[in-house]
Amino acid sequence: MDTDMHELTRELHHKNDSKIVMVVADGLGGLPLEPGGLTELETAKTPYLDALAARGVQGLSIPVKPGIAPGSGPGHLGLFGYDPLKYVIGRGALEATGIGFELGPNDVAIRGNFCTLDSAGRITDRRAGRISSEESKPLAIRLRDVKIPGVEVFVDPVKEYRFVVVLRGQGLGGNLHDTDPQTTGVPPLEPAASKPGSERTAEVVKVFVAQARKLLASEKKANGVTLRGFSTKPALPSYEEVYGLRAAAIAVYPMYKGLARLVGMTIVGQAQTLAEQIAVLKENWASYDFFFLHFKYTDSTGEDGNFTNKVKRIEELDAAMPGITALNPTVLIVTGDHSTPSFLKSHSWHPVPTLLVSPCCRFDGGKKFSESAALRGGLGQIEAKYLMPLALANAGRLGKFGA
Amino acid sequence: MDTDMHELTRELHHKNDSKIVMVVADGLGGLPLEPGGLTELETAKTPYLDALAARGVQGLSIPVKPGIAPGSGPGHLGLFGYDPLKYVIGRGALEATGIGFELGPNDVAIRGNFCTLDSAGRITDRRAGRISSEESKPLAIRLRDVKIPGVEVFVDPVKEYRFVVVLRGQGLGGNLHDTDPQTTGVPPLEPAASKPGSERTAEVVKVFVAQARKLLASEKKANGVTLRGFSTKPALPSYEEVYGLRAAAIAVYPMYKGLARLVGMTIVGQAQTLAEQIAVLKENWASYDFFFLHFKYTDSTGEDGNFTNKVKRIEELDAAMPGITALNPTVLIVTGDHSTPSFLKSHSWHPVPTLLVSPCCRFDGGKKFSESAALRGGLGQIEAKYLMPLALANAGRLGKFGA
């Protein structure tokens, strides 16, 4: 395992009145549509970001390691300075986080799939014919009727055949094998502990599954469930502990609020638009040291493969920058959790253009914020987990290592 | 220890119809003969490589770590994606590999040196007067007459005073101290185990040495042996396991075939020239996913200190590129296992110019394949072990890490 930067930041950080803003344009990095062409960011007209580039330093952020495309979880953990290979959020915990479920210390989170069973209890369709969200939502809600002595049961619909189960109770463990056999023609696997300490949870899950079968018995399309990704709340040290920062998150979507909450950020405001996010930032300016501002649409347009709309979304973000710079943050970072080139219609491994502005950054002469300028920028190509130490240093919040 | 990328590639890889070609120009990187001059690669006329650079991405590959010049073993392991500091091939095993000896699971490989002993058995010359290969070859072959009950003995000449011994038998261990005392005036050291489990091997080696002494007794120049680098076949996970790739190696020299075999590549063809190697590539195109094509002469001309000939060899390689691109590989990588500047006449630590071409690489605007363009290239300066993850990602063979 690589160096854990928190061992250094924990020891070296101190507090001052500086303000750090990290703007995460989800999936910011892109690709040209043909060799020699321009990326989305290079195509966009971004006068405000370019002006920041002229007094800042650029570079490319490697989300995890070269060649590795991250999901939102590891992508954001990296930006938050948590080694994404060291801190792994279980699938169930991430799914719960993604729908805004606030996990507690006695919770086991589980990804549920509706499936179809024949009369002998064998799986005929592992995804219940990709049942629509409209059809599956009432079924998920019906599962809330499961009653298990000593255990609180939460069930929430997610999308199509997927739902989330959270079991809350003393002494529950998160180490269980998936019950999805990954094939059809056989029954779901019996719940079983994969490590000591989760045996009771396996018994609880058996009860859940049996009652779920009864509650769904009359359903033709989705009369069974499989359960996967059993996991407890990940043990992430807080921003306060590792950086000495009072941190606020300003995000629209539950997933990003959830990820921020896992590292101890406070979710502020209920903004639904970028303008509202900027307003929330202003309102909370005095109360926090660090602000994470998440902008989703550079990713979603990339996932759609819509180059033109991603360009527009980047321009929308650019237009919001004066609202941030007007607050005069000590350190302003603009980056992304990964690239989402519209050419690929998916998250990718390509390093992410990243801009850092502070009075003591070493200006690199960049004139425009872009992949190609970032490639020649002063930050070089660095793993995302180094951005937070750089932010603290530029904010004058990190002492000297060694005498 | 750094992150083992195989933990990620093992989990994330999947299969598709893509083809990856890795061309290794041994010792490719170079140096100018004087400050401000051009390197061998920069001097060479390379229209085909330059055209690839225009639609690809360049960078510098650090074989092991900054400042570390590797041998062929760690140099290639890095390119193959095996951390060369984690996976160490024993000297004996590498020597056996280098002469094309296919090590089995019950083998102990040993580097042998002929030496000269006085009448009291004390070493007078540790290298037998650097005896010529012509003189030493029959002596090595004579050692095949050693007979040890329960153990198969293989002896092969290597070069000058060097030969290889392989002992094959159940329960042999590879942990023995060298018998070379590293000085003259004393007898060779008694064979001795350095770790439990190799005691029987030490007894077997004593028998070998005693019989060798008898077989060589009448030789004036080389009447004794010392044995070094005891080692078993290194336990390297296979390309199939860590990448899901059916891999083929197209190499002329035994060392490179041997290294490829150690990671589970299939040695295809019996090419002796680059043109024949390209023909073998074409013949085997449908049967494999990954092709390692090794070109030796950029290294040997560098070792000779022959700048002009290294330039010519690079031009020879360039002329062969259309034969590769005609096959339309999904990902084409051109790199080297290390630099061999003719200025230094040896392997060096200088990062190696490396070119990656794929439809979704992030073109970096390079116009010529060269050290100076690679320095400003989009791949940055990365350790060689990251090239395989990048190759897989560019081939669409790596899934997302985390949700």
C-alpha cells in the first residue's frame, strides 16, 4: 500500500482563517471526437476559468492509478484525500448512500435485486425481466412489512429491479456471501457468514428472505429476491480529524451528499440549481473552512454521449465562477472525480484537468483551462489524493515536516 | 511496497475482441553525444512512428524507479505489468531462461562458473582465466556425466567461464548460499542451505561438485567450479489470470522467449528477422489477444556504443511498422525495456520513450516519436508497470473500479 497522506496531514495541520473551495465538475475530463480535435473543455468558451488559469496552476489528476476508471465512490474519496484503494465503500453501503440513506454504526446495508422464481423456487430471471421502476417501487415498499425481533428493517426502492435493505441492530456484522447465484435454474443461495461475527446476521437475513417470499408470493414478475454487497458503514476518519477542517458539502444529488457525509462534512442547503448552490455557499461562508461544491451535469451529458451538451454544461459552470471568486476564497480548486468523455459515453481513466488558485501557488503561465494546458501545467500529473494536502498547504494550514 | 496493480486488473478485466500489440525495442531510449544534440531516436528518420505519434499519446516509461537501470529480467517484467521490485527472478533461473531452458516446478537452476584450483583445492582464478567459449563448451558438456540418484542433472554452456546447472527432483529447494567465496587463495565454500527445506539440495550439490572435480581433474585451466544464484522457477501469475489475455510472444532470442514464457505467453513462430516476426504476427493474429514483439538490435548497437548503427536499427524498426498497423490493432504500444544510450554503452536508468495508439487515447499533439516529445507527452512519466493497465483500459478490457 502506498503512503497514507493522512499520517502526515493529521500531524502537520493547524488552523487559520483561510477558506478552501473545491468545485467538482463530475466527469469533467474529456476526449476530442477525432485525433487532433478539441475536447469538450477545450471547445467550451470559459473566460472565467481561463482567467483563473492565468493566476493559478494546472495539472492532471489521476483518480486512482493509471488506466483505472473509478466509480463515483472512489472518484470522490480520492478528491477528498482518502486513498481510494485503502478505503473501499461496500456496495450495499454505497447504494444506501446513493439514495440518501444515512447509515448508522449498527447498520448493515444490502443491495437487493428482485428476481423471478419458478414453483420449485429456482431462479428463472435474475433481474425480474428488468421490471420497471414504476412496477418495482410498490413491491420494495411492501417489503417494509418484514418484521424481525430485535432488528429494525428499512427497505427503499432504487431503480428497476434494484432496492436497498438496511438492517439495524446490535451486533450485526457485514460479512456475508451474496445470495445471488449468478445463474438461473437454481434457487438463491442460503444466507451465510463469510467471516466470524456475522453468523447472527445470516440468521436475520434468512428470516428477511422467507418473509419477503411470502409478501411477494402472488407476484408473477418478481416473486423472489437476491441480496448482495452486504456492508457496514465504512470507517472513514473525518475531515475535522485528518485536516482540522469544518467542511460543508453543497450538492444536489443524494450520492454526493452521502459521500460527503461519510467523511464528516455537513450537508448545507437544499439547492437544486447551480445558482442556488452559489447562494448556499455565500450563506454558509462564515461557518465553514472548506466547501465541496458538486456539479453533476458534466458527467451526465458525457454519459449520454452528448458532446455539445457537455460543452454547454461546462460553459454554465464557467458562468458561475464569478459568484465563487467574489467570496475571495484563499484556495480555489476546480477539478473532476474522473473523466467522462462523450466519445466513450462512460467514466474513463483519463487524468482530469485540475486547476488550483491561491496567492502562493506557483503560477505556470497557463492561459486557458484545458486538458492540453493541464498536461503542461505546474501540478504535473498527480494522484487525486494529493490535492487535499496541496489545498491545505496553499491555505497555510500545513506545518513543516521534521525540523 | 507500492500498490500491486494485478489486484485491480484481476478483478476488473473482462474479455472482448480487441487486439493489443506491444513492440519492445530493447534499450530504445538514448542520449545525445553532446549537450543540445539529438538522441539516436531523434536522429533516425521514422516517418511511420511519427505518423503514429500524431494519432497517439507519448510518454516516458520508468523501468523500475528513478535512477535504477534494470537488466532484461526486471525491464521486461515491468513492461509486462509485474512490479519488478515484487517479482524477482533468481539469477540461476534467469540464466537458465536466457539460454532457453524451460524450467519446471521441481527444478533448481544454478549459475556455474569454471574456476582454477591449486593442488590444495584453493581457488587461483575465479573465472578460469576468462576461458573462451570454445574451450569451455566441451567442459560444460562433460559435466552432464554427473550422476546423482533420484535427481536429473542438466548442464548447458553459456559463455566463457559461465554455464548453467539445473537439478530436477522432488523436494529440492532453491535456498542455498553461493559457493563462490568471492576471493582467491581459499577453496570454494561448502554447499549449504540458507533456509530450512534446502538441506537435501545442499547434499545433492556436494555430490555434483565432487563429481565435477573428478571429471575436470586433468584440466589445467578449469579444474573446479563455483555455483551461484540457486533458484527455483519464479512464481509469476499468468497473463490469462491477471489480464484475461491469450498472449503470444514473437522474439528471436531465447532470453525474451523465456521471460515471456514465465508469465504464461505462448512462444509462436521461429522468426529470425523482423520481417519474419511480422509474418508470424499476421499468421497468429486470430488466435491471440496480446502480442509481445521483441526487437533486440536497438540494445545491442547501444551496448556497442555505435550511435550510427543504433539509428539504422531504429529506422529498420520504423520501416516494419506498416506491417503491424495493417493488421489494425486496437492498441499499439511501442516502447523499450530500458534505455541503452550508445554514449554509455550500457543499460541505463533514463526513462524510455513510449508511444500508445488507440481510438480513445487522449492525443497529445506530438508530431514525432522522440525523447523530447515523450517528455511533453500525455502519458507523462510513469512506471513501466502501469503500461499494461493502460493497454487494457484503451482496449476496453477494464471495468470500473467501485460503483
